[in-house]
Amino acid sequence: MKSATWIRALAVTALLASACGGSTPTAGSTPSPSASPSTAVSPSASPTATNPCPPPSNRCLALVTLRGSSSYVVRDLTDISHPTTISNLGAIPAPVFLSATELSYADSSGLVRAPLAGSPKTVVVKPDQVMLFAWSPDGNTAAYITNATDRSDLHLVTAGRDRIASSMAPFNGGCETQACADGSDFRLAYSQDGHFISLVQPWGGPNFQLWNADGQLLKSNDPGTSYRMSTWSANGLYAVGPAGVAVWRNAAVSSFLPGVSWIRPKGSSAGGQIVYEVRDKSGLAHVYVVDTATKKVRELKAARSEPAFLTSRYLWYRGERPCVAADNCDPSFPVVASGKTYIYDLVDGIETESVITSVADVWPHPA
């Protein structure tokens, strides 16, 4: 069995790969050839459902790395045409927002929380214990997973009190191919109302667990079945099951997208939409958005991967291309990153190159 430390490192890698992403069109950005400058979005657009953070009353924020650096910065994307950097956090592990003024991450000092400036830090959980973590929507409770040889535990930390709420079989596995890594996703997450906690992971034991906010186990997958690639939207938990994408809501499971095997889905901050990718037979990823009320699916782009909502109007994703001989690719994964990243305007259909290379989280969180 792989060590808990090794598994946590791969889990963090999977989480980073699945993290929200974002960029903004700037003076140095290059629209795609099909984009028309005359249809560019005005920075002074009125507040609408597709523009949820108009200045100056609210802010849309992102935890990102920029081209040429491994340091995370807090980026204010409220005015999509004029982004600003609020702080530089350095080369820390993938952070998440607790609120519009506070963030959290797990490093060698443990699970910490800090203001957007990055300091002072408050250690919430001691070092070397946290494999996965999630915060309740109100920021008062930290849920985290530990993994040992004989079991994994769900911990809940509130007001400095750390308790084991539930135990399960240990995570036990690993990936030997890029295709396996592309299909691996670890997600510990709260529902939007904070009433439920979910765990979906690809290795060992029941790979789907659902608890109430007190850590009482409500549901796990039956033997012989599995669930993967999950996301919450409007207090519904969506995941790929035996027959395609299903949704759990109000103690019932129903079919959502039969036959679809999506990869790392993510919800919109305005609710009502989920973005995801699906790979075709050649290995190239296609980006789709689905309306959760109507189940209507819209394909946006091909040869793009890891899509995520930046705001309810703008998406971020990475470019990719088929491998050539010089790439020396893994035969199980015949595509490679193109080296470019993009944002996509859901209203105008314009794709613009991005200077942001990865995004760990965005604020506001999916609704």
C-alpha cells in the first residue's frame, strides 16, 4: 500500500487539476480569430445574473498562478477588463477561500487559515494529518480526512475542538498512467447550505460517503457500484454513477445525464449550470455546459480541458492538442497541453487567451 503521505500528495495534485480556473481579458490578451472586437464586453455593464460582482459593492476573486511563476496570488477579477492583484502568497499548496476576506490551505505547518494578505496564519490542525479538507459555508467548521494503514477518518473541527466523526476503509491505490490520473478526482465538500458533507474518491473502500453536518453517515455506495467526479449545485450532489451522471437531492437519487461520463464538473456561482469536459475516442477533451433545471447541454469548445466557472458569465480552461512523436506521450493518453489557457464568454461566445496558468479557487463559491 502507498503511504498516507504519498496518497495525500497525489490527492492534492488531483484537487489542483480540478480546481476552479480563471483569467481576464487584458490589453495583452489575444482574442480567437472568430472573436469580433465590436462585441467585447463593456466593463461598465449593468449588474445581471451573468455579471454577479459589479464594482464597487462586491468582488469576484480568484486564487491563481500567473505565467512564469509558481506563486499563488489573490486576484480581483470584478472588472473583467482590469484585473488587479491583491496579494502574493508565495509557492503554497493549493489554497481555498473561506470568505471574501479569508483563505485556507494545508502545508507543513498544518491546516491554516489567514487573511487575504497571507498572514498572520492561524493553525487549525497539526501538521501531517490532513489529506483532504473542506470548510463549512459559514467558515466555522473544518472537515478533514486522515488516511492510515488500517482506516481513514473524517474529522470535524469547531471552536478548536477536533473530533473523529466517522471512520471508513483506508484509501489504497495509485495511478501508473496519465489516463488513470486524468480520471482520478478526490473531493471532500460541503453542500451549499452546510447541511451535508460528501466524499468522493477513486481508491479503496466505499468511494462515496455522505454525512450530515454532525458527521453522521447517511449514505455510501453499495458493493459493486461506484461514484466519481462529483460537484454540488443548489444543494444537489451530482456524480458519475453506473448509468451516467446521477443527482442526489432530498434523500433520493435520480438520473441526470444518462450515459455521460463527465470529468471534474464545477458549478456556477449563480447556480443553475455545471461545466464539465468529456473526452472523445481520440482522447481530446470537449467542454460542455449543462442547465441543471432543463438538462439542456451546450458544447462550447473542443481540444480544451479542465474547464471551470470564473464567474457565472466567464469560464477558464486549458488548451490541448494531439501528441506527436517528439512529445513522447504516454500511449494511454494521446494528447498533451498546448501551453495556452483561455477564458470563454458564455454570453458573447468569445474565447480569449489567458495569462493565468492555474486557479485553486474562486469567490464567490458555486451556488
